[in-house]
Amino acid sequence: MRHGAVILVLLAAASPAAAQNAPQEENSDLNLIPGAVEKAPPPAAQPAGHGKYFLEDAFGLYSFRGSFAVPYPSPTPSRWADRLSFDMLDQWTLAPRLTASFSDRLSVSEADGIGFPEESVRNDPREAYLTWEALPETYLEAGRINLRYGVAYGFNPTDFFRARTSVAQSSADPSALRNNRLGTAMIRAQRIFDGGSLEFVYAPKLHTPAPLYAVADPVDPKFDQTNDADRFLFAYSFKLEEFSPQVLITHESGRTRLGLNLSHPVGDSIIAYLSWAGGAAPGVTADAIAFGKRTGTLPSFAPLLPPASTSRIFRNEISAGASWTSEYNVTVMAEYNFNQAGFSKDDWRNWFAIGADPVLAPEMWYIRGYASDRQLPMSRHQAFADISWSEPFDIENFSLSGFALGNLSDGSTMCQVGLNYDISDTWSLGAYLTGSTGGKRSEWGSMSNAASAIVSLVRYL
């Protein structure tokens, strides 16, 4: 840990420009209102010091399994890692109806086997865009935007801009991954009206797609990940009594998909929700192998293993669940996820049987890496549960959270417990314990990473 002393000096020397509370990664009840109108930033003047700037140091310890049913194609990663990041999020009023927004994270990482600067320095330009209120309640936006659709938490079928956007962070919570990620370069038009909105998005192709495991230049904007194809999207949100429907249509690379988000309050403390997307597409195996060949990672003669059809059929993705909030600041969520393009029981049996051959194992792991890169469930059926508790036992500025993601076919799980304590207006401490359970021939039990513990210290500026 050569830069450990430097990290402490930087954190201690930083002086606050504006006192802010530490961010909470827990879920907000507002996010449980799917289909609600997502209004563009208001044009009103913002007070000075409204941005969010901070330094974060995250140190992690990792443990790995010793043997595998399908051999890993690469050496075991480092058992420790440290990441120092400078993070910023700000917005400026340029004119009465024109605002500029910018969000970025610059990180320096250290671990065994990481080369400097190609692998250790990373800049993640999350957002950079202009918002213009051309007419009252009519907005035009242009630039890099993190556009989030969907109502679920473990998996959002209608989150059509999630692929290849991951940013290194301390928590593995899906809501944290969703909020802190790379945006997509696009033009967005939105019309707000009583009880709903109309929205049109065009995200142009700016680069050919990058290979799955490519090492990016530290200052690369990564448009070869977020803008490797032309994409069009239309969204219509409206009110229907106590429901909040949102209908979406998207088109990308010759594929058209439909989407629906729906929520409904049940009593005073429960919100039930449903998210669905569907369209003609091949299975995850065919998609992954085709992408590997197109980007040069896999040879053109690579077989389609396990044997799978390349034909496109209509496939569904569904997330259905409910959120309950108690009077004691406890929020509990339970959710079922279905990905028809994912692995069935037979697919998993084929994957383990074929992957047992060391020559074919790399291709098997490539399929799983492809699904992870696109933030898709690898299995056809999975369950997600989440709990968060703000100020437990009346401890001010303290929160607890936890989630579990389980394969309903083999019973394996991945789970995390997190805590966050705001030491002061400018210091925050977080800790995350993550682990996976299951046999060697299960989804989560076959992964190399068995458990991890990450401690995060944040200094707000």
C-alpha cells in the first residue's frame, strides 16, 4: 500500500467549501413510484455551493475459492485493493432557461498485478449535458446523460441504457450500480403535461464496440461502450387512477423492444410494481458468441457452445415485486426476476459439462462475462430481497442495509450487508460485507470470489 500515507494526508488536508451530508445509498420511497414523471432540472437560479464534491478512499480484502467445476481462464486476482477517487457532481445556470450538468469520477487504484497508469488510473465521465426549456414544460437535453428507466431494484427490464456502464464502487447494491454509472451520449426531448409526459431519445453510434475485456485509456470517454450502435427510444408516462403506467418502445441494431412499467399503492405503506420488456432476440449464449466474434475476442470459427439456436424468438423479461415501509424507517423489498434469454436448468448443466474441459472453459466464462457486462441476470429465474433501516435504535446519522440475490433453480445466493455512519457534515464512513454461497456446480458457488470486505472513508469538500 505505497500510497496509503498519501491518501490519509489528502483526506485530512481537504477543507470544506460547503457542508453537506454524506450520501445514502439506501433506497428512497420516491424511487418506488414507477412511471412517475422524471422532470428535467428546473431553470431557476441555483445557490452557490450546490454541487457535490468529495474524496473517497475504499480499501477491500477479498477471499477466493480454491477449486472450480469450470476452470478460470486467468490467475486469481489480488486479495486486496485500494481505490482513491475524486468525485464531483454539479449544475450551473447559464441563462434563465439553460442549465449545464456535469458528473465525473477520477480514480487511482492499487493492488497486486495492476499496472500503472493503464490499469490503475481511470476516469469515468458519467454525465455532461445541457438542458434547455425551449417552451414552458418542454425540455431539450443534449450530451452524456445517465437515463434510468424501470421500477424494480434487483433487475430492471426497461432500463435500456444500462449495458456496459459500470463504474467501480464500494457497494454491489443494484440501486448503487444504477445511480453511479456511465451515461450515454444522446439528444433527449421531453414534454411535461398534467398527469404525464412524452419523451423521445436518440443516442447515436459514435464508435465501434470495444472488446469485452479491453483495457481502456485512462482518459478515454468510453463511447465504444455506451454508444456503439444507434438507439431510438419513445416513452409515454401517464396517470390511470392509482396506477402510474409508463409505456416504452426502443430500437437498436435491428431489434425493436416494447416495455411497460406499472405501480400501484396497496394501503398506506406498500407499493406493488411490475416492469416488463419483450422483443425478438436470440439467447444469451448466441448473443455473447456473436459479440465476441464481432469484436475479435473470439475467433470466427469458434463453435456455438453449448449448442444453441441463433434464431430470434420473442423473449420476455419481467420483474415483479413490492416495497413495504414501516413507521420505524424500515423499508423491505421482495422481487421476482425472469429473463427468458437467460440459462435454464438444462443450460446450466451444459455449461458445467462443457466447461469442465480446460480448452473450452474460457468460452464458457466469456458467456457469463458478457451477461455481467450488460447487467443481465444469467439465470432465467431469480429472486431479490432488500432491507434498509435508517437510524436504527435511534442512532442518528447511522443506517443499515442488506440485500440478497438468489438463483431459484439451484439455491445459490449472493448477498451484502452494509452500514453507513455520517461522522460529521463532512466525513462519512461506510462498510460492506459481501459473500456468495452454493455448491461448485451452482451459479454463485462457481464464482472465484467467495467473500469481500470493503471499508470506505469519504471526505466532502
